[in-house]
Amino acid sequence: MTAYAIGWLRDLIHGPEIVRYIEEIDATLEPHGGRFRVHGARPHVIEGEWRGDFVLIEFPSMEAARNWYASEAYSALIPLRTRNSNSVVFLIDGVDDAYRATNLLKHI
């Protein structure tokens, strides 16, 4: 099942380290089947408050997402991001095309 890496970056400092991070991240995704679905977008906020940038990366599975995050290639880039932003990053499973909101009721 599809999984996602989601990042919420606040107070981003656009300097040489972030430029390097951006230049090198695509190569870390390729071996794990990762691809950007949203990158650096600012949402049109309908409810609540938001500040910062949003990133959504799709992976073919949670295993692929975990392997990407733990990879030597991506691990080397993490400090470039963390030194230059306040970030929240997490991995989360997606749902299949047949999923309906009522499916959740089966687990409550």
C-alpha cells in the first residue's frame, strides 16, 4: 500500500545548505520509488492557522519510505534541513482506492 513522507517546514532559511539539500534530495528518492507530490507549497488555508511550507512524497510502501529515510544518502542531508528550519517530518500509510470513511468505524 502507498505510504507518504510528510514534511512541515517553518522558518526556513534559504541559504547554501538548503540549496544543496534541494539539489541532492531527488537522487535519494529514486532508489526507493519516492516521488514528490507536493513540494514547498503553501496551502490555501480554509480552517485554522498555518505557516511554512508543505512537502508530500509518495512511496510504493511504508517499507520503501522507511528505507529511504534511514538510507545513508538521505541521512547525510537531514542536518542540512534541520539546521535551517523548524521541521515536523513523519511517515504515514495511505489508503487504497476502495477506501471509504466508514471503514474507520470497523476499528473503533
